[in-house]
Amino acid sequence: MIGFLILLSGIVIYISQPGLYSLLYPVPPSETPPEDYDTVETILVGPLLLNATANATGSIPHQGPITIRMNLKINITNTGNESVTSFRAIRMSVYNAESELFYTFSFQYDWNATIPFGETVILIYQNHETTIMAPYEPFHIYARVLVTFDTDYETVLTTPLINGMFAIE
């Protein structure tokens, strides 16, 4: 059985502009950034098989800030014999293919998911359309997502490269 849960949340807390500082420590970039758009990295952490994918849309004006909307999908399969409690995504950092930080945003802190044993759940997160001053255009980007569950598990998921769909104004 596949369950669907949609969480609409996201607050931009990092603006990549000289002189401004991150209010939230970014999720570190990958030591080996993804090289393609199709390979989804699935990892086993405790009883959970986890992977993440994302897409980005928005607009890039000739002058001024970039507008971006991100959709993040986390696929979770509980291979254990007990339900996993308190699963939550904490924050997501977006990097270009050279691992230069684009921005970081947090997720809603007061929401947790329970993953029943033997089941697969898909969680979908979406930030509100956000305006960002960035030193480069958000083409060929990837995301790193910090997640926690139960009381003693924390890991970072890496999406494949994201080919952003942006209107150039």
C-alpha cells in the first residue's frame, strides 16, 4: 500500500548574496555530487529505505532576483517489524553541479510522520514561491535534505541533478 501525504511549507532562510549570512546552517554539499538527472540514490538507514527527488520552477528576470518554487518528494519504505515514529525533514540546501550553495530553507517543525512497518510512504514538500538573490542561475542543481526519525536516527538524502524549468523574462 502506498500512502500520500502533502505538506505545504517552507521558509527561505538563506539568501546567497555577499554580506548576508545564513540563519540556519546549510546541509553540507555532497562529497560526490550527482552527475546525471536519472540516477536516484537509495540508502538504508536503520529499517528505512530512503530516496529523494525534486524539481524546480520559477522565473529569471534580466535584472533583479530569481523566483523559485521547489517540490521535494521523499520515498520511504519501512523494512522493519515496527512502525517508525517522528519522521521529519528538517531542512534542504540546494547546490549547483559544482557544489556552490544556492539557498537553504527549513521545513515545518511541528509535523512528524509515522511510517507503518512493511509499508511505503511518499512525502511531498513544497515551498512557497520564493525570491532569491543568487550569484548564478539555478540550472543543473541538486538538493541535500536532512531528515530524522525515531529518537536516534539522522541522515542526509541527495537528489539527482534537477533540470530547473525557468521562464526568462
